[in-house]
Amino acid sequence: MCEKLSALVLREGGMNCDDLLASKMSTDWDLTILSTRTEPAAVIEAAKRVDAIVGGRIPGGIPQGARLRLYQAPFTGYDWITAPDLPKGVVFSNTHEHETTIAEHLLAAMLEWQTGLMRETHPLMRSKSYSGRSINRGPHHLELRGTTVGIIGYGQIGREVARRCKAFDMKVMAVSRTIRDEPDLVDWYGTASQLGLLLAESDFIICCAPGGAETQGMIDAKAFAVMKPNAVIANVGRGEVIDEAALYSALSSRRIRGAIIDVWYTYPSDDAPNPWPSKFPFQKLDNIIMSPHNSAWTVAMSDRRWTFVGNNLDRLARGEPLRNVCFLGER
């Protein structure tokens, strides 16, 4: 019989439905759910004695003397923590399960760029009926079939985007640090040094790259200069990957056709609970589809993530290899 372990679940850990976790586990755990905002002292005390922490950042970090074995983020990004922040040997793992949801969001937005159904056709039909449009009259719209999508950062999300684009008979190009052998999904594969070719040939450019020094400002004014005039750029990775000023300039000057942006440069805080997402007035442009970093946010996605987290805690209890290990603590 496995020894009963304990875990601290952070209520502001980047997920909802924290109470789902217990139902996703088959091993016996003592779960404590606390808020870093309203119970900070209790969080620090609990962090000293638990075997696992599930959540995001703890203000002040992991206390000295913690017996921690696993720090499990119930989401993907971990640019807020490094190996020296964790006690030596502690496993840090993240969670995916959002890739299919984000891919669906992107395909919906790409289809909207080609058809104009919800932003043009539907509103006009509601206000003016046929208004000169019918099956063989009125302006034509575009198709996804035969267009090229370029995916920057071909990982979990990129693969799901490619799979759906192939269903629409699109050509798929991709660049990433590691080239994977997936000829059924990717027609052309390159490394970061070949990014220019992808940018020049793509009708839709999808940024899935993570943040960090390597990717910050990767898509700058020079990158926009080589894109097609009818190109549409999307970002579901990190805002910093696309230079903020360069993006606004490319859209406001109509250097490119448009954008689909889900990740941003300014986020809500206690001091500014509802800021505009950029210092530039993207909200005033008519050639951008904006969303508040919620492209992945579905009930089903939350359920999948808690299932993954529960399974990883079960693996720890049974002494089995953990999944999605990102690094080991070095403190």
C-alpha cells in the first residue's frame, strides 16, 4: 500500500475548478487548497511540509527547509520559475492539454478572415437582407484551400494547427529548433535561420513560440517587410515574440492584411484591473481579431488538465516516472 502523500493546491494557480483534482486521482493524498492572495502565511507554512505543490508562483518563493518532491504547474508556461528557485532535485513539470482548443480558435479566426461571415455577411443580412448578394451576385469571398500556413514554433499547438490545416487542403510550413519527421503534416520544415522563407511564402503566419531571450522580438519590422501584403499573422505563444511597435505599424499602415492576437503586452493587475492590452490602440483597428488570452479556456480543457495533474501525482505516489518534466531544482 502506497504511503499517503500531501499536496498544496494554489487557488490562484492559473486554473479553475481546483476541487476537481481529488476526483482525478486513484492514490490516497492529503490535499490542501489555499489562496496566495488571502492566505499567504498559510501557503508558506503548507509549502514547508507538503510533498507536492500544484499551481503557479508562490510570493516569496519556496521556503527554506521544504521537503518538496514535485512542483506541478497545471498550465504550460513556466517563464516565472527557474531551476535555482527550487530546492535541489525537486522535479518541475508543466501541463499541456490546451493545444486542440487553441487550434480550433485559430482555425475559426482564419476562416473568418477568408469568409467575413460574422464580421460582414451576417451583420449585413440582418440589417439589409440580400442587399444585392445571392448565390451568383455580390462580392466573392476567399477560401482556405490552396493557401499556405507558416507555423513558428512547431510543438504541441503547432502540430494540432497543422493537422486541421491539412484537413482544409492547405500547404503547411514550419520552423522550430528541432525538426520532426512528420511529412504527413508538414510540407516544408526549417530552422530559425530559415524563418525568412516561411514569412515570405505564408498567407497565414502562426506564432506558437515560447517567450524568452531567444524569441523576444523575433518578428520585428524587418520580418513584416518580407511578408506578403495579404498575410495574416496570429500569435498564441507569447506577446513578446512579436515586436509591439512593429505589429501596430504593420497593421495600421496595412503593410499586411491583418492579425489574430490572443497574447498581449499589458495584462490586468491589482493596480490596473482592466487596462488596454497594449500601449498602442489596436482596439481602434478594423483589421485585427482580438481575444483576451482565452483561446484555450474551455471546461473540457480544464478537465483534461486536472486529469493530467492527477495522473502525475499518482505516478509520484507509485514511484513511476513523471511526465512533462521540464527541469530539476538546483537551489
